[in-house]
Amino acid sequence: MAEPAGLVAKSGIELLSAGTPNGHKVSVLLEELKEAYGKDYSVQSINIFDNDKKTQKQPWYTALNPNGRIPTIVDHDRRGFAVFETAAILTYLVRHYDPEHKFSFPVDSDDYSVSEQWIAWNQGGLAPMQSQANLFLRFSPHPEDHPYPIQRYVGETERLYGVLDTRLADRDYVAGAGRGRYSIADMSLVGLANTSRFSGIELKRQFPNVQAWLDRLLARPAVRRGLAVPDGPMRFANEVLERALNGNDEEEGLRRMVEEGDRLVRDAKERFRYVYASP
């Protein structure tokens, strides 16, 4: 597929994104809006991993997103209005295209504030900590040289999943009255939780309430479709890695990757006397 060189759509929402947990926050919501209201959208895939192309650094892209990151949306039905930063995109989309509050809450309600708080918690806590865990554990050329950052960021990611696990102890969803109601607060987290095993976190063993919540979200067809936008299902999704660990995946390299990461995390925790505590 050719690299994007500018906008191509004339109507609807145009999504410029990549198949990452950050991008999936928006593609999941767009799939839900499409299913619920028939709101159309198109997508262009941005290859953020190709240093020779760096589409997200091109002038046409930074004119839409000054930060040069993904995702970005352009709303062609509202004079080509562009929105960047995932939290802002989520709230923009439901404000304009979720009139029945199927995935959001009225702006003057306490539930709206609760949803906003958990989205902010994710943006300022879980998302950057899990990203740093990935950086040192998976993307460093020599992760064995970084035991303290591995212990620090995997440990802090664990702490934050512990906060979420406690929140979900007597709830089905993150925000909303009673046991909660599915909303953008959940969508903002699903991509991260879906790849937590890649980050050295074992939800089934460590955080069963989060695992049960994730299973509920993955049972939604729109969530499944959104997690495959724009480039297909993620190779590092939890269920893929679990199959590899159980010997059910043809790619032996995935199993070795997970096992080596588990060893690095275990050794780093032992070296620095890590003790899990949350909050």
C-alpha cells in the first residue's frame, strides 16, 4: 500500500492512524458509531515504524497534527475540521455523533466527569507507563542492559492495572452508575489491555477483574473490528501470545520472545527487590 500523501476523503470522518493501542482507541469508537448510527469513516494507514518515510512528519500531516503523531481525524462533514490527541478525538466524536449517549454521558452529569477522569488517568498514567515498559523490554536493542527501567516501568504498569482491577471488582465497566455502562472510558483502555502480555503483564493471573472486563469488550463485534484497523489483527495481542505459549502458534519466535521477556522482568524485580503494591 502506498504511503499517504494527503487527504483523500470528501465526506465523513477520515482517520489517519496505525495499528497501535493508541490508534485503536479511536478506531474502536468509529466502528461503534458506524454500527450504532451508520456514521461512515475512511482510514489511511500511517507507517510510523519506517524511518525512511516518516509520513507523520510530513508538512501536510503536521498541518493537521502539529505533534506529528497518530492518530488524527479530519471531519469532512464539518468543513474539514481536524482533531489530534486521542482523548480529544474521543470526546469530539461522541459530542457530535453520539446524540443518544450510547457510548458517552450527558455533559452535565457526574458520570461524564467520572468517564473524563478515567480517560485522563489513562492518558497520564497507564498509557505512558506501558509504552515505556515496551520500549525497554521489547524495543531496546539490548534489553538486558536496562534492568532498572524494566523493573520501574513494568512495575508501575502493574500498579496501575491494580488500580483498574480494584475499580472493576464490583463493576462491569469503568464509568456509569451501578455496575457501569460501556463507554469511551472503556474504549480508551481496551487497546492497552489487549496487548498487556507484550508489556510483561499477565492479566489472567494478576488482575482477573481486568481480564473479565477485557473479555466483555472483546465479545463486541465492533471492538474486534476496531482492533483490526488499519492493518489487521495485532500480532502481539494477548490471545495470540497465549496461543504461542501453549504451543498452538506456528511461529516459535513469539513463544521465545514472551519467555525471554518474562525472564528479564523476573530478574529485574529480584535484583531491585521489587514488591508489588497498589495503589
